[in-house]
Amino acid sequence: MYPSPSSVSSVVTALRSAGCVFAEDEADLLISAARDPHELAAMVERRIAGLPLEHVLGWAEFCGVRVAVDPGVFVPRRRSEFLVGRAIALAPPRPVVVDLCCGSGALGAAVLRAVGAGELHAADIESAAVRCALRNVGPVGGRVHQGDLYDPLPAGLAGRVDVLIANAPYVPTGEIGLLPPEARDFEPLVALDGGPDGLGIQRRVTARAGRWLAPGGSLLIETSERQAPSTVAAFTRHGLQAEVAVCEDLDATVVIGKRPAHAAGADGSLAR
């Protein structure tokens, strides 16, 4: 019978010695995933070496669903479920949804899964992320594009996007070293580093959002509470009606910008 109580205990001990706070829970997951003792030993070894648990398992739980997460791909955080919830609430029937900096594609897939029907496009600059996102976005009927932000999106999406979500990197460059080793050593730097003040990618997303959003469409960006005022200012500067949404339970902050329903071509940031 596999595994024996002694092997369970040894896995817990090994994980706890490596600093895993939830060693018992992680041991249960690893034991359930391993097909034999040799695979279990290899998985435990990778976890002890610091690899994120989600990379070891090959999946993360997000919005109640297991989503594929490959090594070298940003692990979706539970706090991002708040952004997904707000996006779902703002989505009209059969929305056009775009997920920028999509990573695994977990956020966009969760939105489309919840609304039931619509059009989903996810984009990321990293090849590993695009390959992973295909496994999560494909089953809900979405498409994945590789390139820098809006560049790879089909031109026909311009002015049609109802919900634009972006979990863009927002950690200031100087604070990358303060992140947990799991993140800074095993997740792609491009998914973490937001530039000197953490807002460089956010500004680029915001500056071009007006061209892609449908009248009345919404841009949602995850940020920190400290950075939110600057993000709001960028939204306002580019003609979006901005508000800040906060979830204390998840330690989540999302800035939401709506393109005015009457927007026309007068402001180049809204239509061109």
C-alpha cells in the first residue's frame, strides 16, 4: 500500500525542515500527485530546492479550478481572484475579453468560464507563458497571442473590447530582491519587474487602452494600495473614468477605468 505512514511523516519532516510553513498540506498534495515513490522523492527534492509548489505539481488552484502552471511561468495569486470577480461583474452578455500579461491565462479563462459565452484573447511576451496559456485558455474557446502588450492582438479588436484585464508587473525594480525566493528565483523577471517605480508597464497598458476599449468598456489593473493613486492619475490622464476597488481579505487592490460611452475621436487616447 502506498504511501506508508512513515513515508508521509518523512515527507512532512523534509518539507518542514526546508521552511515550508504548510508542510502537512503540501505533503498531502505531493503524495496525491506522485505516481510512485520515485516520483514522490523527485517532487519533494524539487520543492526542497525552492521550486514553487505549483511548479512542482504542474497546477494551481484559481477561482475553484485547477489551472496548468508550467515551470518558468508566473503563478497566479489568490488575490487576483478579486480582479476576476470585478471583471465578471462588469462584463456585458457575450463580452469581448482581453487578458494582457496573461501568464498562465488563468484570469481570462476564469472570466470567460464565469460569463458562459464570449470572445477571449490572451497575450504575453514570454514563450513559456504562451504555451502554458494555450492549455488553460483553449478549453474555454479563447485564443492566445505572443508579443508585447497590444502588438499581437488582431486589429479587428480595436474599439470592441468590453473587458480588458492586465495583471501587469508592479514590483519596483529595487524591491525585487525583497520578494520571496520562490518568486524571484523561479518566476520570470519580466512578470515581476514593473520598472523603477513599479508602474512602467501599467502606464503603457493605460496609454493605449482607449483605442481597444469599446464605448463603456472597462480596463482593470491589479496594483498595490500604495501605487493606486498614481495608477488612477494615469487612467484619468488618458480619458478613463477611474475608481479604486479594495479587498482587505485578499490584500488586493484593483484600479478600474471605464471608457465613456459617448467617447468619440476627439481625444486621441480614446479613439484613433
